[in-house]
Amino acid sequence: NVRGQLMTRLVRKLMRTKFANLDVDLVVRVARACVDEGSLDEARKLAQRGLKADPKHLGAAILLAEVLRKQRLPRRAIKVTDDFVRRRSAELLTVRAAAFCDISDWDNAEKFVRRALAIDKADASPDTLQVMARVVSARSREAA
């Protein structure tokens, strides 16, 4: 299909672009489109490249952590988010909490999802609420 061919060409071009000329916001948008298309390997490569070009790019870190979780690599997702936990990003804290859920580390999962909820307060995302539900469910199983 034409969209797939265009996406492939764009990914290749971004992978060859010199870091100094790399628009990391564009890389993240293209990587997100790759995720939507089910191309997790391409999304991961792009997100890694974006984060390498700009190690402080929150969007690249969030997306890379999400992709790593989808690829069943939660410990790597946690590592990617390590340098960003002090940033006030409910989205990052949620993906980090979800990765802790993936490895059944309920203490850390609860700690980070509560921080995400404190940031979002009345407007928590469905993802954040879903992670909190996982934590509550796990805690109730532990108590039983």
C-alpha cells in the first residue's frame, strides 16, 4: 500500500539523518505512527535514535518505554524512564508504573501511579486509571 511505502521511506530517511539535523519531535510522531501500524521494531529504532539525539526528550523516552513494554521488555522500559522520574509527567510515570506492574513489583507500581494521579488529579488518563486498577487488584489478591 502507498501509505506503508511512504512510511518505510520516511523511516529510512530519518534513520540516515545526522543527529545535528534531526527533528526529534518529527521522529517521535513517525515512531508513534509506526506503533499504530504495528511496526514495533521500526518504532523502537526511531525512538532510540530520537533519544540518542536528544537524551532529555521526554516524548521519545515515553514512546520508547511504551514500545519496550509492548515487546515484553518491562525492565528495559523502566531503565529508559529512570532519568525522567523527576519530571512532572503523568504519562511517563504511568508507563513506568505499568512496567513495574508487568514484573509484579506492586510497591513501585503503586508509588509511581500515585504520583501520576497526583499530577493529573481530576483528569487522570484511562491508562493511569487502568494501571491503578491493576495495582488495587494485585493488592487485594495479596491480602486474601
